[in-house]
Amino acid sequence: MAKLKDIAEQVGVSISTVSRVMKNDSTRSVSEETRKRIWETAEKLGYKASRSDKGGRSESKAAAHIGCVVAIPQNKYNNPYFSVILEGIEKELGEIGLRLEFVYSIENQGDIQQLQSLVKEHRIDGMIIVERIDSDAYQWIKSNVKVVVGVDLSDKSIPVVCYDREGAAKEAVAHLIKQGHKRIGYIGGPELSDPFRQEKRFLGYQSAMREAGLETDDNWIIDVKWDVSLSYELTKQAFEKEGYAPTAIFAASDMMAIAAMRAATERGLRIPEDIAIVGVDNIEISEFTSPPLTTIHVPKIEMGMYAVKLLLDYMNNRYALPVRMTIPYRMVYRRSSESQAAAAVRHS
């Protein structure tokens, strides 16, 4: 294992100089060039700084090895929600000369062993976890990686960047109620293995309906398991049932909202004259649907960037207590939720 002496010999400085740089000791001047050479040599030799060695941002820039685990199992770089969060993470790391060692997702139990190998192979110092993952893998990461930061996690023991999912859903449904809708359906999915009706966006929907004194219908509370194809198929089937017919739908993601729009259109329903639809995420395509989709803008790229900032701050021992950074969302009003009166004027 490399020692301070080995680094000092290769750089051509004293051991005490290497030690001061490792500890970010600013009491004696060391040139930026020398600091850079020391950190680069330390990384090259595989030197692992002890907890007491941890210093300021210069360590993060030269020696931090950072990984990322994403909840979604496939096509994480093509997913219109997760890809933007990853873009924010990589953008912020790039600004300080770092990169992700890997981005990984867990689909089955065997993937946990692969993840463990990646963490050890890349000597990961910090990990960003985007939404909930397998509990065994999560506990292993917390036990074996020095600093863990979450994006949209509920764990109070680690730093987290998030937005208020329940509040966002409640505001979206309240908007539909204000437009005069009393029969509002819900399309969503569970959070990992939790019951479907415990997911925060459903709780926001339920709260808004209850506060307005409005009833819900189980045929129009649809668990599509975050699957776009299921969103289309199950919404299509719900339209075919007799009885309760909603005049509006709140979908817990834009992708599911867009699938529901297709099902409604194929049923011969006009949007928003016959049925209004609202989504969540404000993915890029939502502006170009027909009609354009009303949605909640989720600050995806900002969540990724702030996750990196938090990670580096905790790696540099700047904070002791885990903070929860809640980034504000906002409604984006488009034609898919326009009131019937406004829609009538538009087409008159």
C-alpha cells in the first residue's frame, strides 16, 4: 500500500509537504501546481487518505471516485426523466474535472454482487443513489461507501435532494378541481415494493379529492406499475367499463399521461373538451403532444447538480448532520387541462 513517503519521493517534495496537502493545511504555502502533482501521484499510486487526512475541495477535484445507482432498470440514458437527472450530475462533476466511474441499475439479485465488485474495483468514495433501490443493495452501499447522497429518497440518515411529490400532485389535482372537474381518475404506480396507494403522488391526489369533498372510483384508480404500455392498455379498458366516467385524469408521470391521451383519443374523446389530462415531470415531449400537456415541472437537472454539490461537501466534512434539500416545482399550464369554456371559445 502506498505511503506518504512514496508520494513525496515521486513528486520531489518533503513528506511533511505531502501531509499538509492531504490535510488541506493552509498554514504554510504550497503552490497549486505542487498540490495538483501530489494528488495526481496519490491517485496513481492508489493512496487512500485516512479519515483524518480529509481536507477541502482540492481533494475532491483530484482524488474522488464517484459512482451512481439509478432505480430504473433499463435505458436510463434514454428515459426522459432519469436521463436529465444524470445530465445534471455529469454536468456538475465535469465543471470540477470529475466524472462518474459508473452508472448502474439493479434488475435482479445477481446484480448486487456485480455492483459490489464495481464499488471495490473503482475504489468508490462517494455514491449518488437516484430513487429507491433494492434494500439489500442499499444497505451494503451505506455500509461500504464513505458518503452516500440520495435523489428523491426518504431516508433521513443521509443527505437528500428532492422535490415535494405529494404537494405537486395535490396542486395538479386542485387545478383540475378549480377548472370544474368533479370526477377525476388517477394513473400511477408503486414506489418499489410498497403498496400502490402509499406512493406520494397518489396521496397528493387523494388529499386534494378528499378536501374538495369529491368521491373517487376504484375503476379509475389505475396501477400501471410505471409502464407506458400498461398505461395505454388499462386506461383503454377503463374507458370501456360502464358507470363512473371521469372528466379529467391525473397521471403521476408525463409518459403515462401521454399514453392515456392516446387511449382517450382512440375512444373518440376530445382533449380537453371531453376529458382533461395533467401529468408530472415536464419532459421535453410534453410541450409537443396534441394538445400540449399540462404538467408539473420537476427540477430534474438541478436535482442532479445539487446532489453532486452535497456529495462533495460531505466528502470534505463540511457538514455533520444529513440535510434534506427540497427544490421547488412549478405548474406548467397548457391546453390539455383548459376549461371547457375556454376550449369552446378557442374553437368558436
